[in-house]
Amino acid sequence: MTDISSSFHQEQEGVTEKQVPQGEEKEKEDQEEEKARCEWDFHLSTVISSCNSINGSVCDTLGVLEFDPCCNFLASGGIARKIRIYDVNSLSQEEREGDKRTTGEPVALDHSNACNFYICTPAKLSSLKWKPGWGSQVLGSGDYDGVVMEYDLEKKMPVFERDEHGGRRVWSIDYCHLDPVLGASGADDGTMQMWDPRCGDNGKCLAMVQPCKQYSPVCCVEFNPFRGQIVAIGCADRRVYAYDIRKMMDPLFILDGHQKAVTYIRFLDERTIVSSSVDGCLKMWSAEDQRVIRTYKGHNNSKRFVGLSVWRPGGLICCGSESNQVFVYDKRWGEPIWVYGREPMGLTGYDHGFVSSVCWQQKEENRCTLVAGDSDGVLRVFNGKRR
């Protein structure tokens, strides 16, 4: 990637306003500022696969990855009907080798040996979330049968089950950071439901909203981790809706700018939202005035869920791609600063697979860990250092 020229103003010395109009000079500055630069060194540390991935099978597609709040464990889920739990330290090459090796061939592991344990689930998984306030003990899931469950990982068994979406696929679940026991789920029935697992066997439904009158599927639900009373919803009608959970009759605001279904939402900070869509772009929004701050393009996304994750300490955004690549964006520039994987030529669909999930470890400011899963069930762990 090319660097922004630090000599721009030096080159303009001696040039008068008459020679270069002020507006033109500002336009040139803006153009220079749009050039992305990478301030990071990334490398592939570990590859975790299984016998399913040898033949290119999609029966183990990894649809979701989640680090626990303490960043000690990683949970994965997907088509294989398994929740796998990994010790983060065992996945990192740097941790295993005392930070002595930062280049060279990645370590190859097998899922059966790499994960601490796994829990079989009754259906394919579309969403996982660690329950706040419970350390690394309770993990929530949403599945293809429209069921929300919570698992006690010490007992390795479900402790809560909820089915209020009429058997329609649950695409996303999340927990309120203001009151950790409250949860929300969005599904193909076009509703987002907020529930309290303390109330009865099936959890009391505290509120239900249908953002779109046409019952467009709710693809993603995300509570604001900085202001827990705000919840954002991404819909197949191309819009993002935000609600105050204390009064959910009408949305606080609506973000309208994508051309196709909104598949993911992440809060970058208290007032900034990043959204992903199958229109092939990410957008960063100001929640205060509902304007698009920046649009990120480069990855290929026209029909699948390819993952979205933000690393708040470093200001980085990551997503997968239907070209089986991992894309990293700096929040300051619309072009990617780093891409992993070579784009295949002349291949479509499952012929080359796709990156289906990504997740940053929310830790430190000058070092980072990124995990990506693909449609063949392969996990890749990347380590990064600020230059």
C-alpha cells in the first residue's frame, strides 16, 4: 500500500494562492488523505482444520466466532452442530513459542486436538454470544430452528431454552450490557424480541418490535456496549433501526443507505456504528446525525454472511469475502489496508469457498489477534503488531 505523501505541503512551498486556488488545494489534500496506509505487520500464525476440509466439504462451515469477555477463550459454531471452545493461548504461535517466531510457516493443528472441548447442539448455529457478568461460564446461541439456548460450559449442558420466533431461523442474539441478564434475538419472522431468562422456563418477552411492515427478516441485533439502553437492528429491507429499550414503540433513528440487506452491525464507539451488507460494502455511521461517515469497499459480498468485527483499541475493521479472502480496513480510509489470500480466477460459489466469520480479540493497542473461519471449517489465526 502506498503511504500518504508527507511532502505534499513542502512541494507547494513558493506557490501562491493565485497559482493554486484554495479550493483546488483543499481538494488535492482530501484526495491524498483518502489513500490508505498500513501501520501494521500481520502474519498467519496458526491454521486449524479437520478431515472435513480435506475434500472441500461445506458441512463444517464456521458461521460465528466469539471471544469471551476476558479474551481467554474462543467459541466457534456453524453447520456442524457443535460449539467448540478453544483456549486462546494455545492458538497463538507467539504464546507457544515465547514471541520468538513472527515469520515463517504457520503451525497446523486439528480441531479435535486444538479445542478444549465441544458441545453438540440440536440444530445448526447462526449466532453465539458470551453472557456478560458470568465470566466465561455461560454462552448463548441462536439456531436454524428458531431456538435461543444458553449453555453452562462447566456443566457442558443447556440451562435455558427459548422458542418465540415460530420456528423461523434466529440470525442473531445479543445481551444488554446495562443489565446482563436481558437478551435479544432477531429472526426470519421479521421481529426482534427482548427477553429475560430469569422469568419462567421460556423467559418472559419484555418487548417485541417489527421494524419493517413487510416482515423483512431481522439479520442482526447489537446492543450498544457503551450505552446499554440502545439496541440496533439490521434488516433485510436495507436499513438499520435503533431503539431505546425503555420505550420501543418507535425507533430513535433509522440509517438508510445500503442497497441490499444489512447483515451485521457493530458499535465502534458510543456514537459510531459500522454496518455490513450484501451490497458489497461496509458503512460507518454517525448515530448523532444519521449520516454516513465513510464507505469501505474492496471485499466481495453479494449473497452470503461473511462476518464483521471491529477492534476498538486499534480502530480496525475486518470482514470476510466471497473470494475466500480476509479484509482489514482502518476506520480512517475506505480502501483495505491488508488482504489475506489470493483471489481465485474463474471460480464461483462453493468452488473456492468463502470466509464466513471473523473476530478480533479486544485486547491491547499495539498488538492484535484476529481469527477467521471459512466455509470449509478451517480456522486461521493472525497476529499483528503496530510498526
